Amino acid sequence: MLSASVGYNITLFLHLLAVVAAFGPLLVMGRLFSSDPAGAARIYLRVSLPALILTWVLGMGVVGSSASAGEKIAMSETWIVLSLLAWLSMVAVAGAVILPSMKSTSAASQSRLMAGLGISHLLMVLSIALMVFKPGS
């Protein structure tokens, strides 16, 4: 049987892998969409969005198993609350801006898509900063 801290480390590793899968394609999505809109939409729907959901699930697993690794993380910590708000904002931007914009190749849709991707990039950077610096802990 795995020790609790090994389980924590595996969960953390999978969380980070999900983050890479969720945000890696977003960094090139604008360029990809301009050359292959259907392919970009497929990657977004099949890779980025599911990985974004997994990021949350595994992040909750990291918080839940943190006590076993000797560093108890409380859900009420500032950096956790702000990270959850950033994640919720990313999901909202995905549903309200990015997905609808991918249904059309018009200039207005492309402009909205780029704005949505830019907001997602900023939220990603904010989330990374929160995870690294852990304000309020």
C-alpha cells in the first residue's frame, strides 16, 4: 500500500499534468484557430476543457490529502479561495466567450476569441502566482 505522502505527491503530479494539458493548447489556440478553426475547436473541446475540469478535481485532491504530507492546506486559505475564483472565472470565460466564438470565423468572433484567450492567459498567470507564492498562508 502506498504511504499517504506518496498519494499526495501522485495527486500533485497529476494536478500539474492536468494544468499543462489545460493551458498548453491555450497558448497557441489563437494561431491554430486562424489556420484550422475546426481543429482548434476539437483540441479545445477534447483536451483543454476536460483537463481544466481535471485540474479542479485533482486540486481538491491535493488540498484534501495535504495533511498526510505534513502540510495541511485549509480550503479557507486566501490563495486557495482566490485560485478557486480564478478557476471559476476561467470556466465562465470558456463557456461565455471562447466556445461561442469558435462557432464562427467572422472577424468579430475572432476578436472575441482572442479577448477570451487573453483573459484566460491572465487568469492562468494569476493562478500560477497564487500557487507559488501562497499569499495568506
